[in-house]
Amino acid sequence: MLLNLGIDACARNRQAALCVSPRVINGVHVVPMGKANAFLIEGDDGLTLIDAGFPAKEAAVFGTIDGIGRSADQLRNLISTLGHPDHIGNAAAIVRKTGARTYRGAYRHVSFSVQIGGFRSCFDPGSQF
């Protein structure tokens, strides 16, 4: 229920580009994206996003960043935990706007690739893209 309230708050505030998202603990925020959630972590050296969500959900990420009083250029890292569309579908749009470095977990049996700018990468367990 709490996460649904966060999604509704983002939808209502879309025009203002501000999403009021539930906080998990100090410095960790839920980024509600409908059927999937991401997590935004505040660190001394900037922000880290855990998972990118489905394609075309970048407004939720940037709205949450604005909502906590930070800016998109402070997003330094994007970590994907799985190679499914709800974890990586929005990665290219986020990286284009922020320049964040991308990392992924050591999952296996991955059958997708990502193109960011002119760089195309197939995922191997344990590598960075």
C-alpha cells in the first residue's frame, strides 16, 4: 500500500517533475515505477540507482531525484541486479542524461544486449558494461 501511495504521488506531481517517494531508511529511497520499483541511494560522492525500470519510466527516476533535493547530474552509478526489462529497460535514457557509470550483478543465462551511444555490449556474468 505504501508503494502505491508513492506511485500516485508521482503521477499527481508529474507536471512539477517532483515525485515524493517512500524512504526505506535514511539515504535510501524507493523509486516507484508501476509494476517495478528501483532504489536510489544517497552517498557522499553522489547518487546510486539500483535498477533502471521498464523503458519510458525515466520521469519517475528524475522526479525522485528532484524530490529529494538533488539533481540528475549527481547520479554517478547505475547498478542492474538482473537482465530483465524491468531492471535495465530504462538504462540508456538514464545514462544519456546523467553520464552515470553502469554496473550489473553477476547473473547468468543472460540473453540481451544494450546499446548506449555508439557502444553495444552483450552481457557476460561479472563484467561491467
